[in-house]
Amino acid sequence: MECFWHKLRWFCREPGCPRKSFTEQIPQLPAGARPTARLRAAARCRVRDAGSTVVQVTRDPHLSWPRVMDTFRVQAREVVEARLPEAAVLGVDETRCGRPRWEQDPGTGEWGLLGP
């Protein structure tokens, strides 16, 4: 199913109007936008949640690669810039760097980690 909406262009006859002309707008289709916000959100979620590539997402709804990539970047920026939760306890994997070094205790003969 395809839906076409022809936006009307309005002209302002007021001499002091800085815009001179403008088009109809709704929240789903703001000025200058071609695909609806719902279609952009669906494409963004398909890349993010379904694991599809940007090229795969562009094929079905006939969107351009830059348009899908731009909508995905918006979502990625929100995730990357989100504040991380603070860790209550750090485990050995978060604090150790390098390979562990082992040493043998001369008195007991048991092996243990060298240093902290």
C-alpha cells in the first residue's frame, strides 16, 4: 500500500512577512520532510533491533541510504550519549590489566597470584 500526500504551498501577501511562502505541516510530516516520522522510526528500529543492514532497510520502502543512515545516527547518538549506571562493585575483570603472574610459596609449595 502506498500513500501519497500532496502538500499545498501557501503564499503570504503581507509585505512584511519574512517567509513569503510555506507548506502545510503536521507533526508526522514537518516542513522539508518527505518520509513520515513513523516510516523513519520503523527504518531506524529495523536497523537497531532486527539487525538489518542499512542497505536492506532502504530496499522495501524505497528510501535512500543517506536518509536511513541519518535516522539511525539520531538513535545511535541517544544511546552513546546516555549516562551509564554506576557500578556498585568492581570485579576482577574490571580492575586487572595484563596477564596474571603466578608465584610458588617456598614454604608451602602452593601457587598464588603475584601482587595485587
